[in-house]
Amino acid sequence: MMYLQIALICLGCFFFIVGTLGLLRFNDAYSRIHAITKADNLGLGLLVLGLLPSAVNAFQGIKLLLIWLLVLVASATASYLIAHYLKQQQEGDV
Amino acid sequence: MNLIPFLLVIPLAWALISLLLPRLPIGPIALLGMLVQSLATALLWRSVQLHGAERYAIGDWMAPLGITLVADGLTVTLLAITALIAMVCAFYALFYLRSHRHEARYFWPLFWFLLASLNGIWLAGDLFNLYVGLELVTFAAVGMVILSANRQTLAAGLRYLYMALLGSIGYLLGVALLYSAYGTLDMRQLAELIEPNWTTHVAMLSISLGLLVKTAIFPFHFWLPPAHGGALAPVSALLSALVVKSSFYILARLWLDVGADVLPVITAQGFGLIGACAIFYGGFKALQQDEIKMLVAYSTVAQLGYLMLVFPLAAGTAPEHSMLAWQGGMLHVLAHALAKSAMFLSVGTLVLAVGSKKIDALAGISTRIPLSLFAFGLAGVSLMGLPPSGGFNAKWLMLQSAIGSGQWHWVVVLSLGSLLTATYIFKVFRVSFDQQAIDSGKGLVKRAPWGMELSALFLAGLAIALGFAAALPVELLSLPEVESSLMEASQ
Amino acid sequence: MNLAFDVLLGIALLLCAAGVFYSRDLFRAVVMFIAFGLLLALVWVRLDAPDLALAEAAIGAGLTGVLMIDAVAHLSAKNAHHQGAQFDQTGARPQLWSRILPVFSAVIIFILLLGAIWWRPDAPVSLPDLVAESLPESGVEHPITAVLLNFRSYDTLLEIAVLLVAVVVAMALKPDTSEPEAGNSKDPILHGLSARLVPPMLVVGVYILWAGSYMPGGAFQGGAILAAALVFLKLAGFGIERLADSLLRIGLALGFIVFLTVATSVMIGGRPFLTYPESVAGELIFFIEAMLTFSIGLILFSLFSQAPPPVAPTSSLQGEQDER
Amino acid sequence: MQTLNAMPWATNFWLAIAGLLLVTLVAGLWRIWRGPTATDRMLAAQLFGTTGVGILLALSQAMQQVALIDVALVLALLAVIAMVAFVKRMQGPSS
């Protein structure tokens, strides 16, 4: 169990690092959106999964899952909104 | 029944009424509230006079766990002057706000919150509670400044807000240090525990700087003239008479009750020095103004400087001289509050009557609107410190203290300051008595409502009357508990 | 490890502060400030003050950011209208002294404070011990709630008054005629997001309020979450700011009214101001807190909604390139 | 089955994770500073919100503070609002 936890958490961190690298290195905003959603979805998701066995009771576990779920919904929508906004901007410019 | 909580509950309740029921005639209701408030204040005054200082534990939790309110001689004096000036300003505002419909709706809730917070500060016996009181004063005062919401008052109000917040941070930082070092926020307990050490000095420095910013003492004065000069007349009166005194009061309380033993003489002399700078700088700037309200606002900067002279006169001098200085300083607070509110109210009437803020526009009005000009003049007499007036008594006590303790340089400052005050007051008179303008029929004015002229005259009359009745507040100041702390201060 | 983490956190916080301070681009400063709020919440965590972390996460990282973005949008909209007439100062190159003076005074303050903390005497009085001793009589189990709502409830009462004053001023500044948010509620995605996010926000807000009696949480944090939910609804185009004026006023003041009424009515029984009868202290505190949560939520939301929506499209900001 | 927290080095492990996430956050500051557009800055802030949630969760284990999960929950709920405000306000009423 412990090793599974460590593996999940490290993998989660890996995605956070990848997301940040993408944010820094990619050239345009669309690719950067792509990068940060990796951290939102996979990074936090794996981290939460890795945390679950350490939760003190079921209530805390549910809260952990809820956090992930909320971030998923929020980040997906925010990404859509900002991409949509960018597209409008570009069409407006042309 | 103990009256202390009612002095807070009454204004808060009236604030809610005027906020929630704007359709009622909230102006007259406010006047009724002021009568109730004054009655409560008078009863508390009497009780303190008879039985000495009172302490009140809120929520039945004893300090240091809970918050204690204290009503001693100084407190009831300030409560009384607050109720008095606020009542007259409320009466004046009834007439003044007729031409300001939008502002009138929000003036009254802010007025009551301001009153509640001022009373809270006079009564507070707890350092953090004073911080909360200061915040409430600041927000209500800034709100009142920007009521008329034009670009000048907004800018002035925002600058006021930022400076006041900066002052609050300084105060809070110092309070946090004191709390971490002594573990209590109760001022009486702190007075017993406090020792002169590095932490105390830094804390007191931070607190003092913060409060100096809020009191608009010389290098930090720049926010005051546009804020006080730009606000509506009754607001300017309340701000100059009472609000700036609240932070000075805390400063005085702290040095007097808590930090008396840890105030180095050099700090006290430094306070006196910036006070002297304020007197001269404010006086010169007042002389240069061509708008009448700005002249009065700069006069406030100068007059606040006198308050700072109390510290060098009281610290490190013989007990009797120290006592004289404190009495003079507190009397100056009262005299200036009365005179300055009278001045702002009368100026408000004058500006309304001639329809211009310029001093030149007042040419020849001495025959047209003599009552307001007379009120302005009476208030000016007190500000200059001419006998008989409250201002004279205050400066006389401070002079005696300075001469007695051999600090001749402060004697020079006090006398020159009065001369400077006379110069800028007479500047207004010279214009208004301009014979040529009177003959040519210039200075035709609108009639001012009688209530406005009367309120200013009433306050100005009181500023003079304080010259005869100065014994009353001075006697209260030396009630047992205050006296003991005064003695500590001088040892 | 602890130390390493804290040092890193401190450096990050300072970087953000410097970023806010030295940023000439207003929007960059705002984003830096949002990041600063987030890091500050972490600092409170490390200082063992989860209550403050909770408040900072809700207000600093959430609401303040929204308010500031809103303000920047207003500024740039105005800027586009009268071409740079009044906001020239924001773009002006700051004088050298105005960069050096703050740094200089910060260093002096830092040194003074360092000395004050280093040579700090041991506190002769311990309030935390007193709080712990009196906690059973307070009616709640969480010491911070006991201090805020019972031992020092007078401070809290005045703090609520401060909030109320702030919103009165905002109302006074609002022009008498202002249009409601333009009805661009067509965006189905945003609509869907609010339908999914606002209910959990309300549930969490109530949970945080309720948790306050035995663990970090309470009226301020709950109120901030409620306010965030309302802001969200407004942004999503639900016309909730069109509440009746009188209803809004009562809602804004409700918490204060209840607090003041309870505080005063106990005096009828001969108790001092703000003394809860011990048998019902817990219930009274919860009741007051619930009303406060509602009012605080409305107040914080009102501060946001009193401002009229920006008048012009603000695309000028988007194109603003960073001049290095 | 042994969970991670039974280990004596668990605290340090969680702190290291939190520290690692903090390092990525500091690196992200560069994007806020550089921009070049407001959108890029907001994207960085968006990532910060998620990273902040991650750090709080890791700290809740490291410091054995259950209350921090609540803080993370609140942050997760509210971090997105700034983004929504940005998009709505920058679009303006014209769209």
C-alpha cells in the first residue's frame, strides 16, 4: 500500500512539474492551457488518490474526492472559457 | 443601572434606524437621539463626579480575558464635548442638508456610526479595542468626506483612507509587539507590567508614529487640509473638532497611563519639536490660502501642533508643572474642538451665502451676514488665545508650565504661534470689512437659514464661555484615578 | 525539512510582494497579488493559524482577486474613453527616490522589529491559558470562536459595524442611475458551471459556519464563501443584484441587528452588556453567527456589485505588451 | 497493509512533496512576470490555485491538521472565480 501511495504521489508531482514546464516553455496560450490542465486533472487526481489511504475517516476521504471533482469541473470550464475568449480575440483582430 | 453601555447602544441603534428607514424624517429623529444621548452622557458625568471613575466589564469577562470600559474624569469630559458638538452639528445639518438630498440619505447613518466609534474610543480600556474603534472612526470619517462624490473629495478621501490605514498598521504592529511581550491588552494591567526595554521602545515608537499619522501632526499632515477643507460643512466641523482628537487621545492615554515611565525625555522633546513645526508650517500655509475652508483646515494643522507641546512640558518636569501641562493640553482639546467646529459651521454658512469658496468673495459681507462673521470672530479669539476664552486658559496653563519648568524655547513657540494665528484670522476680517465693497453694494448674498447661523454662534459662544468655566473640566481631570496616573507620569 | 520549506515559502512570498510593488503593468500587479494571497494562506498554515488560512483562502485568493480584476477593467475602460487624460500617472516612470525610499524604510523597520522580537521579554500573562480555562463556560469548543463571539465579542460587534459602514459608503458612492449587468447570460457553459459549483459552495459555506463551533471556521469564512457564490451568480448573468433596495438593506444589517439586540436584551435580566446566559450561550452564539454569515456574505457581495459594470470592451488591455 | 503515515519519515516525505510543489509554483511566477498577455498571467494564476490545493493537502498530512483539508476545499471552490471574472470583464458587455 505504502509503495502504491508513494508511486501515485510521485506521479502526481511529475504532472505538476510537467504542467509548470509547459506553462513556461510553450509558445502560445493555447498550448499553455493544454499544459496546465494536465496538472489540474492528472496531477491533483493522482495526489488525491495517493492521499486517500491516509485519510483519517470516510468523511475526510469524501472531502478529498470532492476537492478533486470540483477542481476538475472548474478547470475544464475555465479552460474552455479562456480558449473561447482567446479565439474571439483573434477573430476580432483579423 | 450602569449607563456606560448605553453610550454605545444609543448611537448604534440610531445608526440602524437611519440606515433601514430612510423614508422617515431621519434628521429630526437624529436630533431626538442626540437629546437621549446627551441625557445619558450628563447622567454618567454626574455619577463620575460623585463616585469617581467607573469600570465596566463587557460580557462579564474580567480583563485581561475580556474587554473593560473605563469612565474617568477625562473620559466623561470628552464624552460631554462630543455629545454637545455632535448635537449642534446635527441641528446645523438639518438646515444644511436641505440642498443635498443624495448626501442626506447617507449622512445620518455615518454620523451615528462616527458618534458610536468616538464614544467607544473615549471609553476603551483595551489596546486592541482601541484599534477597532480607530478603524470604525476612519471608515465613517472617510465615508463622510467622500459623500459629495466629486473628483476632489474622492481624491482627498482616498488619500485620507490610505494614510489612516497606514497609521492603523503602525498602531496595530506596536500593539502586537506589546501583547507578545506582556501577554495582555488591558491598559491598566499593562501599565503595571511595562518596563523600558527594546521591545517596548519599538512598540511605542510604532504606535506613536501610527497615531501621529492619524492625528495629522506636521510631517504627516498633508492629507488633512484637502479632506477637511473639501467635505460638507458639518462633516468638516465633526472631523476637525473630534475625529483628529481621537487618535491624539489614545497617544496621550498611552504615554500618560501606560508608558509614563518608559517615555525618554528626548522623545518628548522630539514630539514638541514637530509640534512647533506644525504650528509654524500650518500657520504660514493658512496665511497663503485663498479658499476660506482651506484656511480653516490649515489652521487645524497648526492648532494640533499645540497638543504635541504637552509632551515635553509634562515629561521629566516637576509634578506641578507636569500637571499644568496636561490640564492645559486637555483644555486645549476642548477649546479647539468648540472653536474649530464653530468656525467650520460659520464658514459653511458664509460659503453658502456668497456662493463661492474664495476669501475674496467675502468682500463686504460684514454688513450683510454679520452673525456668522461674528461667530467666526469669536472662534478666532479663542484660537488666538486672547482672554477671555477657552483657548486663552489653555495656552496660559501651558505657558505657566513652560515658564515654571524653565523651558523658555516653548514659551517663544507658544507666543509666536498665537501671533501667526491672529494674522490669518485678520486676513479674513480685512476682506469682509472692506469699506469700498460695502459701499459699492458688493457682497449681495442669499439669506442663510437662521438655524445655521445660530448653531455656529452657540458653539463660538461656548468657546468663549469656556474661559470662565475652565475650572469645571480641569477639576474633573483631577479626579482620583486620573490624578494618580498624572502623578506617576511626572515622577 | 521544516525550516527549508518555510524559508522557501518566505522567499516566494517576498518575490510576489516585490512583483506587486515593482510592476508598472497594473494587471500584472493584480495577478501577482492573487498569488501573494495564496502564499499568505500557506504562511498562516505554517504559523498554525488554520482559521486565518481559511479566511485568507476565501477572501485573499478568491474575492480580493475578483474585486481587483473588476477595478482594472473599470480603469482600462475609462482609460479607453478619455485617452489617458487622468491615468497618465499610472504609466509614468516612478522617480528614483520613490523606489529607494520604501526599500530603505522597510530595511529599517525590519531591523527594529528583529531586535524587538529577539530581545522580547517573556510574557508575564498568558491569555491562551485563560482562554482554555474559561472555554467550558463559553458555550463553544473552538477557542478562537469563543474569543471572537464571547470573550471579546464587543470587538467583533464593532468589526461588523466597520463592514456595514464600508457598504454604506459604497452605496453612497453609487450613482443614482446605474444599469444592471448587461444580459449576456447566453453562455451555456458558464451557466452550467454555476449550476454545478454554486450549490456545493453554499453547502461548504454552511459547513464552515457550523464547523466553527469546534474547529477552524465560523461566520467570516462562511460569509466569504457565500459572497463568492453570489459574485459567481452575478458574473454568470443571473440578475441577483436587482434585489429590492429595502430588502437588501435589511439583509445587510440583519447580522448586526441580531447581534446588537441579543447584546442589549440580556441587560434586561440585569447582566452586563453582551453577557450570554450560560445555559443557552452555545445556541445564542450559533444563532448570531448564522445571521452574521448571511449579512457578511451580502456585504462582501455588495461591495462588488455596487460598482457599475464596465462600459466599454476592454480589449486594449489584452494587447498590452510588456515593456522590459 | 501499512499506510505511508505509519513510517517515521512520513512527515519529511510530505514536506518534501509540498516543497516540490512550492518550487513549481515559484517557477510559475516567471510566467506572471513575463506575460506577455493578461491571459498568460491568468493561466499561471489558475495553475497556482491547483498547486495551492496540492500543497495544502500535503501539508495537512505533514502537520497532522485535518482542518487544512477544509482550507483546500475552500481554495478549490474559489480559485476559479477570478478566472471567470477575468473572462467576463475583459469581454465586456459587447459580446
